[in-house]
Amino acid sequence: MSDGAFPTKVDAKQQALNETQERLNQPIYSERKVRVICIGAGASGLCFAYKLQRDFDNFNLSVYEKDADVSGTWFENNYPGSALRFLSPRSSS
């Protein structure tokens, strides 16, 4: 085993083997923590994250976004020549 704070490859491999062996000895329907990865924080990614948090308990969610902020296409694109035809309560100051 390692003597430092960081696990070695052997430690990680042994831990994974122990976890697998432990799961094999349990009933198939027993709950376990699930790792979930969501690629993109646009409308669909945010909706997925919301529904996952609303409906499930035992998970670890990671959301990856390539841009500096969320909202996907709406963050990336600007539409030259587009303008508001009317003022909405949010746009009037």
C-alpha cells in the first residue's frame, strides 16, 4: 500500500476490485451510487441536471461545458441585424 496521501495505481485497482466484489455479493436490485456525466450546459443539459436532481438520490453529477458560462447556443451566438420590435419588462430600464 502507499504511504502518502495519494493512492497509487495498485491501491486504486485494488479498491475497484473490492467494490466490484462487494457489488457481486449483493442483490441486483440493491442501490449503489452512480456517476453521471453531462456534456454541455445548454438548455438540454440544464434540464437533464434538474430532472436528475429532482427524481434521483444516490448519484454524483458532473456537468462539462466548453464555454465560460452556461446556456449553450444562446451564449455562443449573436445574431447581427436582430433587434427587439417591442420592449419587454426585462429589457426596459
